[in-house]
Amino acid sequence: MNTNASATIGKNIRKYREARHLTREQLAEAIGLDTGYLGMCERGERQLGLNKTIEVIDYFGITANDIIPAKTESINRYHEEYITELNNMLDNLSDNQLAAVMRIVESIRTLR
């Protein structure tokens, strides 16, 4: 997880904590975490581990999507643009050229 994601997660944890009028100490005690460390996580200076993140999610009764940043909107926008551009390119290819493109795409898919 990158630093920006950690900062966003921390900011979102703080948002939910403050919305429920909890002190940092109260939340830290509820999830078994040091208050100072929770503060560093809320400021994005440290990463909250997966297990503790799940505890926070369970404690607040929220979903992971509520605190973990998702870039799906920008990914989907670019994905759609790429698909449109590829479709335009593929429209004028011969059968042999399309078969070659398929082989290339298959070889790329195996790189995952």
C-alpha cells in the first residue's frame, strides 16, 4: 500500500471516529492499539495492519470501501477509453491481422 493510500485510510478512520464522537484513546482501546500509533496511522505516518484495519471496519460496522481508497472510477474511465480506441483499431484489420493481435494479447495475459 502506498503512502497516499495510508494517508487516505487514516483520514477516513479519523472521520468515522470523530463522527461517532470517539476520542482516539477510546478507539485505540476498543481495537487493542496504542493511542500514539493510532494517531500516526490517522495522519498517514504509519500503516495500520490488515487485521487492525478489519477490526476498525467491524467496530464501525462499515465496509472496506468506506475507508480504503479505490481508484476504480479513474481505472474504469481509462479502461473504457482503451476499449473504444482498440475497437476502432481492430475494425479495419484483416482476419490474419486479427489472429496476430489475438496471439499477442494471449501472450500478454500470461505475463500476470
